[in-house]
Amino acid sequence: MHIKSLVAALGLLMSLPSLATETFQVSSSIYRNGELVESPVIVVEADKKAYMTIGDDFRYDLTVSSKSEDTAQVQAAVSVGNSIINPSLTVFYDKEASVEVGDTKLTVLVSKHENP
């Protein structure tokens, strides 16, 4: 009986790192020539790439890493038609940041996401 309790406790301890995985909610807006193209909201695990595509004309890749208690690093790749931008931004949590390259603009708002 004591061995079963020990095995159960070890199993619980081994699962803790997966429970502690940091996740972020990223609310974005992508504009081309001043016109809103998409407004995706993506929940992404820290340091793992998330992406979405819509048809053949839109692709959005995103990786978020915690940089400090107050900031995150966002690495994005946005493809709208023939326009491609690959911005890297350091952003404060819960504050909108934006970057504009040529005729494409990306705004992001990163929040720490609480796992249920």
C-alpha cells in the first residue's frame, strides 16, 4: 500500500512541469494599405510556434517568449498577398504595440493566459 502511494506521488511530481507551461493570449490586427485584413486572437504556449492561414492570401506565424515579469518577446511572420513582414517586438503585457513595414501593419496585445 505504501509503494502505491509513493508511485502516485512520483507520477504527480513528474506531471508538474506540464502544468506550469506558460501560455499567452495574443490579440492582433493586420492591416494592408490602411484596410483591416484580419483580427486573429491566438492562445499560444511559450516558445512554441502557432500559425493560422486563410485561403492562399493570408498566413500568420507567431512565437511568444517571456522576457521579464513585465515584457514578452514576439516573433511574427505575416504574409498578405505578396507582402511579407517578419517583425520581432518586445512588448509590455496588456499594452498594444505595433510595427509597420511598407504597406503592412501589425498590432499585437499580449496577455498572460491563465490555464483552467
